[in-house]
Amino acid sequence: MSVDQLTSHPVETLYLDHHTWLRGWLQRRLNNSSDAADLAQDTFVNVITTGYAGDIREPRPFLATVARRLLAHRHRRHVLETAYLDALAALPDAHMPAPEQRLMAIEALQEVDRALDGLPRAVKEAFLLAQFEGLTYDQIAARLNVSASSVKQYLTRANRHVFEDVGARLPGLHGAAAYRALSPMATDRRKTMALLLGIGMAGTAGALAFRSEPCQRLAADMHTGVGERRAWTLSDGTRLMLNTASAVNIEFDGRRRLLKLVAGEIMIVTGHAGTGIERPFLVQTADGRVQALGTAFTVRQHAGQTEVSVQNGAVQATPADAPRDARMLRAGERTIFSATRIAAPTASSDSPAWTMGAIVADNMRLADFLAELGRYRHGVLRCDPAVADLRFSGVFPLNDTGAILSMLPNSLPVRIRSRTAYWVTVEKK
């Protein structure tokens, strides 16, 4: 892509001001000028096509994050291809696929890998063992050290998740080779994980760090830091706002518009696809999916459950393992669901306070208020059990969490004890 093709002023400014820097930044890490140039161009193309250029406040950290993600995807493809071809090479010559068949299989492998992404490790492994190794429920249960009923649940979830997207691609893959390439238990991904982050990690500690939530947030397409809230307009006109310590991956194609919520909380005001073809708008979480039906809504990922609240229009929320329990939510309703069950809708507020930069306490327990406030500040914020059940009300701006803490003794019989600015306890006065 040439500079002349960059017609949008924010994009042109971004490219002219930061392209040389990004290419040098990448070259120092890749030690290859050609690969660095290609990846720098890919980074700007990604920013242009997703429509974020006009909303970037810190260009270089943003571009570096996008470049790391693209490098991660590129290296992951290389690992998959290498593992698959190595396994094929062990086959007798009579069973070796023709070159064009291998190329088609590698494309299919990458599609299956993307479809499996986001599934729990055990669910993914059960699916691969059933599809590519031909194992029975009992054999898979023995391999994974779980019950056969758990395996049935795993496969129900994985089959629905994967076949919806790439079921037709599975027969084109050589079973044993595909299993070796895709299995989280059969493939050593430690070096891959270190490279994805680009920070020189190695060994088990590096792999564990990559799987941690902070590192997944960093590698996501869009993410915010602790206490940060940011908004973007996506390529279809959808407005997306991320709350504190939140992250999403964006997968828009000709069939659907998909956001994968990695962590935290997002607010979405859906736009139109703009292609003449109506593509469904979906939000995927660890617990299931939410489909927008022309709407404004928020989605929050808790530990083991997802919270959805609708401000305008309607959504359909579907637990991953209980699709028949899907519920329709309309404006002014909210629900919480896990992978196996969904609660009946209850009333919700018109607009979440965090989108306006505030936190609201309405006869709220002090312990619950501090837990919520702690999302917006670094360090440890503790609540003494002796004051945990005190209740109070108020609206507090989130731009200064320290000021919020300092005013609590004015309303409640508590005091603030600080070991450091990052270690604070609210205790009985």
C-alpha cells in the first residue's frame, strides 16, 4: 500500500508520523528488514480496515500492540503448518497428499484452529481426540481423567461451536497430522508463546504468563488498562466502548461480525454492515454468545459467568452448553448466565454509570462498593469484615479513586489505612 492510497487524513497522519518508527521497532525484534517491512504494512492495513485510526490517542503503543498480535498470528500459522507437515512427512509415500492438497489442508487447518480458539483446553482436546483420533467417549474420558458424561458435554459444546463455522473443512484434514498440529496437549507451544509476546520469555513460566489474563488482554485487538475507558467506531459503524481492564478481539468477515470478549466489560451500539448483506452481530464470552438484534447493550465477563444488560433494542443470550435455554432480553432488562444455565431477566438501569465516568452506590454494601472501585485502581483494596455490611448511597466520579476513598469517613464510621498508595484497607474507626 502506497501513501497515495491513504485517503483518510487521520490515516495519512498516522502513517507518515509512525511508519518509519514501527518498521525500525519491528526490525530490532525480528532481525530481518524484509519481514519487518511486511509486518509494518500489515499493521497499518489492519488499522485502516478496522476503522480505528481516528480514535487512537497513543499511536506508538497502539501500533506496537497490533503488530505483536499480527506477529503472533503469523507465528501461530507457522507452528501449525510445521507441525502438520512434519506429521505428514512420517507417512508412507503412498499416503502422502499431493502438493495442492497439502496447501488446501493447511488453509483448512488454520480455519479449524480459529474456530477452536476460545474453547476450554479439555473441550478442545476432547473434540480433537474424537474427530481426528477416532476415540470413544470412554477412551477420551480415560485420556482426560474425567467422566464419560463430561466428555459428552464437551463434545456437544465443541461440535456446536466448531461445526457451525468449519464443519465442512474437517474431512480434508489428515487425522493424525491435524491432531498433532492442533492439540494443546500434543504440541509444545512454549517457544511459540514466548515469541507471541515478544519479550524473550522461555520455558513453562513463559507459557503460563501468556495464558494469564493480563497477557491475553495485551495481545487482544482492543484493550484498556486499569482505570482506563476508551471508545472506538468499528468499520461497520458500530460504537464500542471498553471499561477498565477490558479486552476484545474482533473478527469481521463476509458471514458475521464477531467480538470475542477476553476480559472486562464492553458497551456496544451496533451499526450496519454496509455490504448489502445483513451479517449477524455476535459477542462471544467464555460462557456463551450474545446476538444483537439492532441494539445498545453491555456485556461483562465475571469469573465463571457473563452479565448482559440491554439499553435499547433486544439481544438473545445463549449459554454455551444449554442452547435450548436461550433467552430474549429487551430494553431495560439484564441477565447473568454461565455455560450451563441462564437466569430470568430482571430490571436494569437505562445506561451503565461507567460509560459516563462514574460509579453509583444505591444503598450498596461497603464491601461490594470497594470491590467495584478496586477494578479502577492499581494495587490491593481491602475491606475489614467488621464494616463490610455498612450501606450508603452516592454518585462518585471515577477520575480520582483516591478522592473517593478519602471521603468515605465523612459518611461512614470507617478510616482509611494505607501501607502504600497501592495497599489500602478500609476498616472500623
